[in-house]
Amino acid sequence: MVTAAELLSVAAFLEGKHAQAFPSFGSERMGAPVMAFCRIDSKPIRLREPVTQPDALIIQDPTLLQQVEVFEGLAANGYVLLNSTRSFEDLGLTELTAKLPSGHCRTVSASELAMRHVGRPLPNAALLGGFAGITGVLKIESVLAAIREKFSAKIAASNAAAAQEAYDAVRRTLQEEMVSA
């Protein structure tokens, strides 16, 4: 199984960047929360320690907001992308959005997009499209190419469609916010 962090690293490599992806398993029990990390840089990455001060967070499961300190260590100018149909305000996260720069917190209904395009609630690809849209760290074309490289044609096409739709949705909300400001 290909993780979102691995897909991000492939997309970064496709852009000529250096990347490092690795999971972190807390508890070894089934259903326990899993964190995965991806470092992306323009120069070689020599660091091998866990990420303690992330520049961006992609939260696949919003129920984790009540279970663990997901925002701990987030950079002051960091980004948060949350898989949810609800807004940050509806989730009681207005304090977080007030701390971060405008446009750095977004929700995207990645599970719904996955159901529509993939037929299963597998939101990774949609979240990566949203990540490209909110941060600009990677181009959406690189994310789509990474998806096509790692999956068979049919699976890649449906996941790429979910990623593109998430990217478009995030970019649209950012543009709407800029116009109303």
C-alpha cells in the first residue's frame, strides 16, 4: 500500500526536489492512529529524526482532533488541511485559525471526493491535491504524475480525478477569500 507521504515524496522527486517519507507507529494495535511524515527540500536531506516542528499538517481523520495533540509544534506560518465537510469554526478551531496566516487553514471533503471518484472512502489522493492547492509546495501536475506512477491506470485515473477536484476546491476558496478581503 502506498502512503500519502510516499506519494508526496514521489511528487517532490518529479520536481527535482529532495524528499524523505516515513511512517511513525504509536501503538501496535489495530486501528491505532498512525502518523506519516514527509520532508521536502531543494537540497539533500541528512536529518533522520522524527518531525517535531512541521510546516504543514494533513489530518485525514478529524476524530483525532479530540484524541491527540495534532497541532503540537506546528510552525507559526504553518498550514493545516483537514479532511472534513465541516468548517474550522464548526469544529471549534477558531483559535487555531486566528494564530495562522490567512488562507493557511482549509477543510476539504476528501472522503466524499474519494467515494465519488474511487468508490471507497480512501482520501489520500484528494488530500494530496488539497495540499498542493493550499501550500504551493508542489505543483498539482506533479501530484497527479506521482499518482499515475504508483497505481494502475484505472485506479490512478479515479484517484487523480479526486486529487484534481480537491485542488480546484481549495484554490477556489483561497481565491474567494482574497476577493472578499
